[in-house]
Amino acid sequence: MKQTLYLAWRYLAFHRFKTLILLTSITLILYLPVGLRVLVNQSSEQLTQRAEATPLVVGSKGSPLELVLNTLYFRSDFPEPMRYAEAQKVQSSGLAPTVPMYVRYHAQGYPIVGTSFEYFDYRSLRLQSGRFFTLLGECVLGARVAEALGAQVGDSVTSSPENLFDLAGEYPLNMGIVGILAHSDSPDDDAIFVDVKTTWVIEGLGHGHQDLTQREAASAVLSREENRVVANASIVQYNKITPENVDEFHFHGDISDYPVTAVVVLPPDQKSSALLQGRYQSAEERAQISRPSEVMGELLETILTVESFVLAGAVIVGLATLASAALVFMLSLRLRRREMETLFKIGGSRASVGALMASEMVVVLVAGIVLAAGLTFLTSQFGAVLVRALIRM
């Protein structure tokens, strides 16, 4: 038996190109369906884990999927904003605490998440260094953002305007970094967190400038009428909030009319959750309430449906490839007829020659199974990292 296996090995090693093609084909045939299933299971777990930890999300009426993806993963298109009064309404109901979210702007390609301090407790986020934001204009970086930018506590990052030509609208703001979060293996690692009021400053709803009552600003004043001061364009506006000028920043109008993209609602029990959901069933209601677990469940059902078609296609291609491999072996046997006649002439029996040919096929199949098993193991170990990388793209 050893001699038979040795001869089979030497033949496969000599015809290494043909062996490599067969081995690759068999490995992929066995790995693709199993590996795809492992990746789908891990991606499902990644998506549902964060959704299940978020009981309810309130946002403007529209696509629930877009709302949930923007609120939980900070990666979808900017949904239609709603008034901050919605957060105040839910909070004043006494049924559940709320966490406002305003996810619209970016800094160096990373989303700026306007929220409140309660977000960090709700997501169980911990600091690696520094502290959480306490003042307007301060920010906390996710772990991967800090690594990518090479940023440390004490540095700063500037928001990126959505429209470079809208000089009177968005307000590029230089934000001081006061903290860096520890790794959480979640989308929070790829975000920049600020107080929701800081995002309103970026939007231009709040601003800071020279004190017009001071002598230094006299040249910028056009007129004074009782408590109303009109200034010209030469007035100095601040693009960085510091302890020295923070008192100069102010907001105009009613804050309850200011925008947020969503409100995360954290009901303490099922009764509170049911009562809150009932309040948003009216057709006149401008906002909607969504259960992220249900929204992501519907998305995963679609993914699994697509996966079934992909697996069916992979099985059909696999059968075709196996048939091609069998044809290659059969043609190889016909081409090796003179070789087999030589083996018979030197005393080889039909059984031993048949065992030699069968050993070649068995070696290729076993090697393909081992390689496919190895790839499946690597996928199960590192597939979660790949899934998170795909989600971040």
C-alpha cells in the first residue's frame, strides 16, 4: 500500500499544474457553500446584536431601514430630520428615557454623532484615555478613528462641510479632542461623538462672534437700536470653541424646533414600550416609531433569500466542476493506457494498477477536503473581522 501511495504521490507531483487545478476546483466546491453560510451567520449576529440592544427608535416618517441604519451604524444616507421637540415629548411622557441622535456631518470621512452623555452608559462605552465631553465644541473619538488619525487627547479635528459653496450655512468647526474610547468592536469605534448642540453649531444654528458691546467690535457695528445690534460681514466669527469664548456662543430661536435625525427610546418594561408604540399609530403623526430588531430581521430575511439562490448556484456550479474533474480523470486514464500496459508487463496486477489510479483521485479529494476545512475554520475565526470591515465600508 505504501508503494502505491508513493507512486500516486510522485505522479501528482510530476503533473503539478494539472494537480493544482483539480485541487483548487475541489477545494472551492467544498468551501464556498459552507464558508458563505458561516459568513452569513456571523453577519446576521453582528447586525442583530446591536439592533436587539436598541429597543425603539423614533424618527421622521420614511424608510424605517434608513432610519435604523443611520441611528445604529451611522452609515446610511441622511434621513429626513425631525424636531427636537419629539425627544422632549417622549421624555416628558415619563414612560422612558431618551437619547437624542443627530448623525449628519463628517470629519475626515468619519461620522460626527451628536448625542448626549447618556449614550455612553446606554452602549456601555468606556474611555481609554481622557474624559467625556462636557462643553460645547468638545469631542470624543472612537478607538479606530483615533488610530487612523493618529490623534491624542489635546489634539483637534475639524468638521467637513457638505457643500463647499454654502459659506453662509454649515459652520466648519474645530473641535477639541477630550477623550478616546476603548475598543468596543462596534460601529462606535468608527465615530466622533459630540454633544448634539455642537452639531447645531456646525449646521449654523448656533454661533459665536465678537462681543458687539466691546470697543474692538465698533468697526463692525452698522446700527444700534435698544437691545438690537446690526453688524456687517467684518465681524469676527469663531471657528473653535474655547473656555475663553464659549460664553459668546449662542442659539437663535426655539431649541425645540432644532433638528435631530432620531431619538433612541429606552422603555423600562413591555407596558411602557407598548404605550409608546401606540402613540405613533395615528395617520396624522409626523414621526414614526420602529423596533430595530424587527427592521433588521426583515433585512436579514432578504439576505437569506438571496443567499439561497447563491447557494443553489454554487451547488450547480460545483456539480458541473465535479463532472469536469471526473472527465479529466477518465481522459487521463485513456492517455495513460501505454503506462498501464507497461505496469502489467512488469508484473503489476489489475488490482494494484486500479489501486494506483484510485489513490491519485483519493489523494486529490482528501487534500481538497482538508484545505476546505482549513478555510472554513479561518472563516469562523476571522469572519467577524471581515464582516465588520464590510459594514464599515
